[in-house]
Amino acid sequence: MSLRITRAIEDIAVATCQAAFPEEGCGLLIGPIPEDFDRPGRTLEVDEARPLPNGWDASAKTNRYLIDPKILARVEGELSGTGRGVVGFFHSHPQVPAWPSPFDLTMAMPCCSYWIIEIRDGKMKDSRSWQRTEDGRSFVEEEIVLEG
Amino acid sequence: MSIEIRLPTALRAFADKQERISVEAKTVGEALDQLFSKHDRLRQQLMSADGKLRSFVNVYVNDDDARDKQGLATIVKEGDTILIVPAIAGGSATAEAELTKAELARYDRHLIMPEVGPEGQKKLKNASVLCVGAGGLGSPLALYLAAAGVGRIGIVDFDTVDESNLQRQIIHDTQSVGTSKLVSAKKRLLALNPFISVETHEMRLTSANAVELFSKYDVIADGTDNFATRYLVNDACVLTGKPNAYGSIFRFEGQLAVFGLKDGPCYRCLYPEPPPPGLVPSCSEAGVLGVLPGVIGTMQAIEALKLILGIGRPLSGRLMLYDALEQSWRTLKVKKNPACPVCSEHPTITAPIDYEAFCGLKEKTVTIPEISVNDLKKKLDAKENFVLLDVREPHEYEIAKITGSTLIPLGKLPERFTEVDKSAKVIVHCKMGGRSAKAVQFLIEKGYDATNVTGGINAWSESIDPSVPQY
């Protein structure tokens, strides 16, 4: 099971999260929708990272992120019928390990990859990707494969 | 009605990989029911066990959020599109944020003390304190909490900075006079420490909002200046299980305590009832030494830090009294009241009450006895024994008067009311009945038997004696 990304995609996501520090950065991961998207351990090819503003209110952006559903709906509309879709999300944990929090779990969608980037003192320290189980009770870590 | 439902990428796997699904429905709820009846795995993803849409599921009808319309009851018509869009959110809230290098440098004098250390400083960073009021006590309190590195400081206030505040409210400055206290305080706190977050709540703390607000913070610090809010803060702290680092000031004296700890007393254990309204003047009436809130507010900050760090002995079960003129501190023991209406095992108050009424601050509604001009005429004709009091101004009296009346203008009544025979029935009139109603209320409070003439001399002119001019 893996999340396959290019170095250029990693650079975009990491730069977004470093720039957002000490707040959380976030964005969409876009790519072809796999046939077995809902299978635990499927492989996901991401061909685009699209940074988005953290839509959470100013009070808690250091430990919360929100992607505006209107923006998500617009991007899904753009991709409609192309075989590509929003297949995952990235966000940062400033000064906190890249493990999903209970809140991450409560809010997570199935199938998708949740790529969490740990930022320490403004720099990436670690990054891990997770897929939620269908029953919504846990996340399973997946390998991040850097290509190109 | 044929309605199209569109699914986001993440959910299509649960609907045979379809992006668009047509259903026949009249409302959003019907459409979703149909969708779920065909695709049960989708229902499990989007609906909670009690049959409600999960909180992160947004439903749009064309471009409008269904919640802004009638929710699931929103009517849909032929050709409408229903979009299901998840709110993608998350974050690291539950894991404790580590200290950054810049923070390690800033808090060095804390870190080298074993009682605080990196672990304690991390506790401060991940803690939250709500300051009730950005005034005399709130100023040093919030400043020291910010400097000490309390990660989230909330302030609730609704006032603007007045020049007369600056003698003691050192979080504000001359430039901020006339602007919001919250804006001024937040600016100052973030200038002092950019590593913290400051949440401002511009509102009057009320029974309706206190419990919800308090539940978002670890410690509440009461820096209010009135009894109604003080009882509200106390009760809401007990109800939410939050400790209250309490302080209060008056002229040259201050009080300090921690209320609401599990085994400790609350403010009501100490003072079950507020003093009668008006008995204890406020700082704006009686004055306060400018430095005094600096002493007490700073002590509140110390108690708040101790509570967060879990060090020392909290000032619970004790009330400290400070006298600036004597430069003395006294500590009184305060016991938990086993019959306390809020914090005992069998409380009678289980939700915030009406504190204005509890503290006697609501204007009492007094029914003003009224008499019509016709009945007044009958009494005059029958030569009944009463005083007819006119509370208009002398120049009005020149224009028109009812024969036999006594003139005492309303403004002069408080000093001249004793001229009126207390044993007699008093009937009061003015031009239209407004001023005389106030006079009647005043006289009743002074023990008189007073009645108001409905409609005043104008009604008299209208119905009884047209020769009296109307003006």
C-alpha cells in the first residue's frame, strides 16, 4: 500500500506547510481514481498537489485546518468526467508528530490518503501518509514512494 | 422530479463508482433516502447511528448550502443538482505541541526551574485561560499569562477604552482610547508574545453563553466588577467543572481565592447571597487605587499558572484579603458549604439563572394607580379631601391650571415632597400623564397614597373644561 508522489509534488506540499508555520498548511492531492480506491492498501498515484488556504477561523489555525467545501466542490467539478479526482489531502502538524489525531479520524473520508507533514521550528521533520479504514475506527499507515 | 446527486471522488467507490446518480424526489431528504436505499455502504459513511447526517457532510442544492435553506426538508425541483461535499478538516489538537527553539530561548528562566522545566512549559503552551474582563484585573493578568507562555488566552469584554481606565488598565494605552478593549488588549498581548494565540469574545457574558464559552478553556479568571457577573462566573465554573482564579478590588482593598476546585468551596459557599443593590459601590462610584489591580490581577495569574502546572498549593479553601494602606495580607479559611445551591452534592441550581434578578438589579415594576379626569371631576365636585398636585413647570402653570391644585415641579419634588400632607390622598397630574407617573412612583416609595391623572391637564381640557387652554 502506498502513496506515490513526485519530488516536485513533495516540494509544493512541504513549502506550503513551512510557509504556513506556526499555523497548519493544507491542500488537495489530485490524480487518477484507482479502480480499487476503496481497497485497504491500494496504490495511489498523485500527479498534482494543490495548496489551499487554511479555512479554519483565526483562533485555532495552529492546531486545526479546514478546506472550504465550496473550493473542493469547484475542483471536483473541474475534474468531473476526466477519470481524475481529489484522491487525498495533505496538512501539517506544527511541532507535533505526523500521526493522525482523534479529530483527524472523526473528520476523515474513506479511501483517500491523508498525508501529514510534521513541521518543527518551520522545517519539515517527518511526513507520513494514512488511509482511513472503511469502518472509520482507525487509520492505517501507507508507504510514501517518491518518484522522479 | 428527476434530481441529480453528485458524489465526491472519495465516496464514489461506495456507489458503484458513479459520480452522478439520478433519483426521483421532492426534498433533499427524500433524494438522500433513495440514494442510500440503493447504496447502503454510502449510508454508513454519511449517516450517524441515530440517522442524522454526519457533521462534516455538506449538502448543496445547486450552489446553496442546504443548511441555509430548510436542511433535509429543502424542496428540490426538476433539474436540480444535489452536491455532497465533505468538509475536509483535521489537525493536531489532541497531541501536545512541542516547544519551538524560539520558545525554548524565550522561556529559559522557566525551563531552568525543575518545578516548571520543559514539561511544565509545554503544559503552559497547551493550556488555555479565559480572562473575564479586560479591565483593571484583566490587564496584568492577561499580560503575565501571555508573557509566561500560556498558549491560548481568551478575553471576554464588550467595552471600549475610556480615558479614565488608563489610571490602572495597563494593557491599554492612550492611543487606544475610544477603541475596542479587546482589539487593544489583543494587539498588546501579541506584541509581547507572538507565540501565543489570543481569542477575543466581544459580548456580554450571560446565562445563555457562559457555559458554552467556559467549556472551551482550562482555567477561568474572574476579573469582573459587578456581583451579577461574579455569581454567573462562579456558577458557570462549577457547572463546567472549571477552576476560577478569582480576584476583586475596592478602593484600597483586594480579595483573592481559587473557587470551584472539586473538593474546595465556590464563591456561593462564601457569599450565598449578593449584597443589596447599591450597598456596595462599584469602582466607578467609589474609586480604586490604580496599582491595586496590579497586585491582585498578578496574584490571579500566579494561581492560574499553579493550576496549569499542578505545582504548589492552590488558594482553595482560603480567602486572601489585601489592604494596601496597612500593607497587610490576611488569610481566612473558607469551608465548602454542604448545602451550597451550586457545588454541593444535591445542588438546586443546575443551570445558570437570571443574575440581574438574583442581585436585585432589575427595575421593579410598580403599578401606578390611575384615575380618569371624569373621576377626578366627581371627587372635586364632591369636595372629597385630597391634595391635587401639579408637577409641571411654573411657565406651564401660567398657561393652564386646574383650580385648587398645588404646584411642585417634578425636579423639585425630591426636596419639597414633605410639603405634601402625608396623611392625605394625593392625586398628581402634569400635561399628559408622563411626568406625574414618575412623581406618583416617587411618592409611593416615600410612603404616600398617590394616584396619577390619566392624560393630564390636556385630557381635563378635552373632556371636562374646554376653557382650560391646551398647549
